[in-house]
Amino acid sequence: MNKEIEMNVSMQKPILILGGTGKTGRRLAERLTARNVPVRIGSRAGTPSFDWLDRSSWDAALAGVGAVYISYYPDIAVPGAAETVGAFAALAVSLGVKRLVLLSGRGETEAQRAEEMVKASGADWTILRCAWFSQNFSEGFLVENIIEGEIALPVGNVGEPFVDVDDIADVAEAVLTRSGHVGQLYELTGPRLLSFADAVAEIGRAAGRDISYRQVSHAEFTSAIATHNLPPEIAWLLDELFTEVLDGRNETLTDGVQRALGRQPKDFSTYATETAASGIWSN
């Protein structure tokens, strides 16, 4: 990036990062802050507070910002997400915030509806449509299963192009701070397809442990979810993702990371090796 663009970035209004403490938002905030780009964390604990369920909190969060990274909680796949994201995008534009970057999901009907809502808002939009996060194995409910030595899911030999959230954060940083990305849809995947059994095997090798993968029935999976006492929307989401979205519809690779960053995406084996070194999967 040349000095003129760097100067423009450093002088811009704050970028509001919704989900700024989540997997992608936290990393994006770190990258922007390291470059002296002002950020505002959009979360219930943020200042000002932001809550997707409390629309009265939206105006204050948007006041004075120049762009927004939209990550919907608990997930853009849940029913009603599209209307909520659409209402937020319309409000942002009405308040003079034109630059919106949406974190979306592959093969999810509600996510694609939300994308259309953002496009129709009149904003200068960019969409990051992402595959299953590699970090779901290390920054989510699957960590406990890995530590215990077995992951049991209702998914068979379906290939998933796991994408590293560091790549997502790098793309988000690029589209928010460099020209040429308005009106672009970047579908972000990793460089190869792996089944969940493949992924668990790679994690086991990286961690130097015997970790097994077992395919279970939908009924057994539903019963296992119930034992975790999860909020209803999270339980619904897990059921939707593992029994509907992971049906082979996303069994393709894309060049989104290459188009946005000019480099190859991080391979799952690299993620597994780096994460295993942190000790998070040690029992």
C-alpha cells in the first residue's frame, strides 16, 4: 500500500466492528489497531454498547463511524437474521455510513437473503461468504470433544474447504482499507477439501494424540446437543449446520482469498500444527 492510501486510512473515521470480540472481529480489530486505524468494538460490553436484539443501541454505535464490519450473532444462518441485518444496513446508510462489509456463510439460505438486503441498502458493500472455520475446532464447542479424544457428528464423507479465520481477517482488513473492493463478493475457502474425519486425523497427528471421529445419527446428535444446555438458537444452529448445510452443497473450492489478497489461503495442516503448539488440545 502506498503512503497516500496509508495516510487516508490513518485519518479516517472509526470502523465499527460488530462481533468485535468474536473469531473474525477480534483478529480484524487487532490488525486495524496495529496500523493505527481507529476501531469501535460493537458488542454488549462495548462503549457504546451494541446489541443485535436491542435496536435502540444501534444509533449510538453507528454515530461518527465511517464503515462497518457486520458479523451477526449468533449466526447469519438463523431465522430472522436477514431482516435484522437489512434493518441495520438501512439505518447505517440513513445515518451517512455508506461502507459495509458483511461476513456471510456458504450454502445458507438466510445468509444469502442477508446479502441481498445489504446490496439493496444503497451501501458501498463487500461480501465475505465463508466456508466452515478451521478455528471451530479450537475456539468453539468442539475443543472439549478433542480433549476427550473423540468427535461425534452426523456428517459422513463430505468434503469441506475449511477456511482459516486469519485469512478472513486479512481479507476484511484489505477490503476496508484499500480501494477496488466495493461491489465484490469474495467466497473464501481453504486450498483443499477435507472430510471431518480427515480434519480430526490431521489434528490428532499435529497434537501427537489418538483422536477419533465417529459418524452418528441425527437423533444421537440432537440428544448430545441437549446435554450441553445450550440456548435454543445455538442448538437450532448446530442442528441446521450439521444436518442441512454439510450435505455436499459446499464441496467446491473457490479463489476468493487469492482474488482479495493475491496469495494462497492457509492450509488446514498449517492451522493444525500452529494450534497444537499452543497446547489447547492437550489433555
